[in-house]
Amino acid sequence: MKIEVDWTRCDGHGLCARLLPERIAVDEWGFPVIGDADIDASLRRHARRTVSACPQLALRLTDVRAPS
Ligand code: SF4
């Protein structure tokens, strides 16, 4: 799974980076920088909480498994 940002909603206060520093950093303006690494099972619950905590509802988790 991956985390995606809706840039039309994000206000750049960086809460998500504080909640999920394993995958999200912030740029010099406070906007999230999300790495390409998969959200593996060990981080999934944490990632869901981060998505839920975004005050702008700007984050979502997407399943990036290749179609079979
Ligand atoms: S928590 Fe939401 S609004 Fe805040 S920086 Fe992250 S994505 Fe943007």
C-alpha cells in the first residue's frame, strides 16, 4: 500500500510527518514528502491512523498490488 496526498486539500502543517515519520518527511515549507517505499503490514495500522488524523482529509491509502 501507498499513501497519497490530495494537494488541493493539504494545508502543509506537517502533522502527518510527525505521526508517520517512517514514511513521511516534510519539505522546507512543511508539505509532506512521501517516499516510494511500500506501507508494509507492520506499518499499516499506524498509516491508517495517520490518514484518519489528517485535519484536511487530504490523505488516503491506496492498494498498489499489481493486477493478477
Ligand atoms: S496532515 Fe494532512 S493537511 Fe497536514 S500536512 Fe499532512 S497531508 Fe497535509
